[in-house]
Amino acid sequence: MVTAVRRLKAALLWSLILFLPMLLAFTILFFSFHRYGVGADYRKWLYILLVLLILTASLDKRCRKNAAQREEASNVQTNA
């Protein structure tokens, strides 16, 4: 039961973390288009979003690796 709650909490957290850059991108593009029209310069925002996505992906990879190691350790303990 505890592991199910922990997994649910982790899934909700990661869905939020992965959703935030998309929400930020939509907000920036919407308000830039609303203010400047089609000729808005999105380059700096695209760079910021690219960096955010790379950081999110590297953090996600690290956390998945740690979760796999924890799962493997718990499997070894239950098999022993």
C-alpha cells in the first residue's frame, strides 16, 4: 500500500513537472502573439524552453535510474 501511494505521488509529481514547460510555452506564445502580433520574436523564449526541457529530461532520467536501482534492491531483498 505504501509503495502504491509512493508511486502515485511520483507519477503525479512528474506529470506536473512535464506539464509545466508546455503551460509556460503556451502562456508565453499567447501573450506575445496578443501583444506583438505575428511579427513577435520568439527566439529567446524558445531557447529558454529548450533549456527547461533538457533539464527536465535529464532530471527525469536521473530519477528513473534511481527508481530502478531502488526497485532492484528491493527485489534482491525479497528474493534473499
